[in-house]
Amino acid sequence: MLLAGYPAAVEAAARQLAPDRVVRQLEATADAFFRWHDVCPPLPVGEQKPLAVHRARLALVEATGTVLANGLRLLGISAPDHL
């Protein structure tokens, strides 16, 4: 839901001249991502074989990274290469 809400948050922030809306959206997205990441590892663990769920999780990781990097760029902040 947070990833899908990003475009609307950016639009609202631009319309209202309120960059803090983008900041709050990015904070919520990053917080949710790290909580999810701890529970649902995107890569197989140990001897586990890669499954479709891992590919889906990696797609979610990529989408989250794109949203966070784009949001930081909009705010004039350079994003780190990795976390």
C-alpha cells in the first residue's frame, strides 16, 4: 500500500508545496520495508532452494529501492548505493 501511495503523496506534496509529505511517505516506506525484511527474507536461507516467493520478494525489494531513491532525489538528497 505504501509503494502504491507514493505517486499520490508526491502529487499532493507538489500541489500543497509541502515536501514534508514526501519525507513522511519515505519514512513510512523504509520502516515498513525493514520490518518486512526481518520477517520475510528475500533470499533463500541456508540450503533452501530459490523459489517463486524469493523472486517476488526480490521484485518488492527493487520496487522499494526505486521509490526510496526517487523520493530522496526529489528532495535533493543523494541515495546510498546499498543499505
